[in-house]
Amino acid sequence: MSQKNDFKAFSVSDNANVVSQEKYEESQNLKTGFPPENVSTHVLNKVLRQSSTIASVVANFIATQSGEDVLDDGDIAKLTVRFNRALDKALEQKVSSISSTPVGSPIPWPLPHPPAGYFTCNGSAFSRSQYPKLAEAYPDGRLPDLRGEFIRGWDDGRGVDSGRVILSTQADNTKRIQLTKGLPDDRFLSSYQGPFDRYQFPLGRDVLDSATVTSIANNTSGHETRPRNIAFNYIVKAE
């Protein structure tokens, strides 16, 4: 149902009795106003058409954006409220349409709290009925918990990180270290007098004759392996 707009443009037909724009701008009445007598009708119609056209356009904007009738009832306060409401709605729609960030995309944010319209990626639940677009990205109604986490690109058949599905987690890990140089058969250097043997080598004067071997299997420097990094607060666009 279309909204009612009482504000109509005046003298808008092709053969309307209005002065041309050139003559209107040359008219002395444009600066001094109409004299008490001898009012030029075609100039007056030009004035009425310009003002009424703008009024009609503004009123139509209010009716379209607010979804309410715009009546010529003299209630300026009500009309002002509806005009401001229409501006807010149009601006909101424009900002939403030009935003290049899809709903559900994690964004690094440099502050502890997200701006309006965004959630922190902390694993919390959200209303799927209230945020249907966000539910398209997270159908289970729960945000990913990215606190203290790195994001890794999905393998998608490349073979670098096989067997992963989107939004799956992965524990920390260290690549296996394989040494290709050294003594074979788990042999150690030892002091020896006499001809060289296969696995025995003469030691210099200041080299120890024995050593203690300590396992490094459980001797780690930290509880995870990580690159250098900067901490950001991951947030997500909600709507």
C-alpha cells in the first residue's frame, strides 16, 4: 500500500503558464518581490512551481522512507520528526549497502570492545532469528572463539593441510627434525691409542674423554610453538 502525500507540485504540465527560466532570472520581481498591483501571473506560477516541486519531492521522500502518510495538516513538529526518521533510515540503508565487509567476517580490531553492529569472536551464542545473516555464516548459532588463536587458510584440496573442514580447530605442533649428518649406528667419539678404527677417532688434548647425554624430549622452552605476532581483538559483523 502506497503512502499518501498531500504535497503536490504546481503548474508542472508542458503547457503550464509559467515564465521561462531565463526571463525568470532576469525579472526584477525575483529580487524585490511582487508589487501590490499588477502581479505577473506567469512569474507567480513559476514561483509556485519551484517551491511546490521541492516540497512534493521532500514529502515523497518522507513518505517512502518512513512508510507513513505525509499530510498537509499544519503539524510542523510531526513532519520534522518524520523527516529526520526518513533521513536516518536512508543513511542506514546506504551505509549497509556500501559496506564491503560481509556479515560473519572476522576483523582484527584494535580495541577491547567492538563497535555497534559487531560482536567479539569469543565463542558466545547469538539469536539466529534476530541475526539471520549471521546465522548463514554460523548455522549453529555460536560465534567462533578466536581469542589467542591464529587463522589459517582453508586447504580446499591443495594438499598442504589435508583433511580439514572450515571452522575446524587444530592443535599446535612442531615439524619433525631430521638430521642428515653425524656418526652412524649411534656411535660416540672416544679417546683411542693406536691405528684409526672405523668409529674411533683421536681426540685433541683439550677434549673431554666422556660426556653425559640428556634427553630433550620433555625439555621444551614453552607450551607452544609460535611466530612473532601482535595481539588484536577479533570481531565479527553481526548484521
